[in-house]
Amino acid sequence: MDRERLGTALDTFDPTPGERRVVTRQAIDLHDSGRFEEDTGTELTAEVIVDNLHDAPEDRLADRWNWWIGALTIAYGGYERFQVRAIDR
């Protein structure tokens, strides 16, 4: 996954620089783990992430990310380590 492409794609949610940085970092970690592809049979791309984050009821990027990670945790288990716990402001 290309970090720059992902960061640009996340700009659609008008994040703070800290939100953008931490969500990008967590997304890269999720991608590198291979967990998402193993569980869903779908490659984790910037487009897949943005599509899923658009479904979230929250406004802020970090909240959208945590909502999606929560859904993955319910569906497959074991995604808690990819949640955003703190944001540099």
C-alpha cells in the first residue's frame, strides 16, 4: 500500500494532520499484517479503506476508522490492536 496515496485519499474526510498521520499508520500496519486479506479475501487498498469509512456514522476520521475496526472485530475478531487510541494534535 502506498502511504502517500492513502494519505491523499483520507483527505476526503478533512482530517487534522494528527488524525491523518495516525490513521495512515494504523492502516499500513493492518495492511502489512495481512489480516484483512486473509479474513475477507480482498486486498486492502486505499479505495477499500475510504469506501468502508464512508459507511461510518461518525464525522471525524479517527472515529470513522475506529468504527470500521470495531466492525471488523465483531465480524472476525482480533482487530483491536489497529484502533486509534491517541491523536497528536
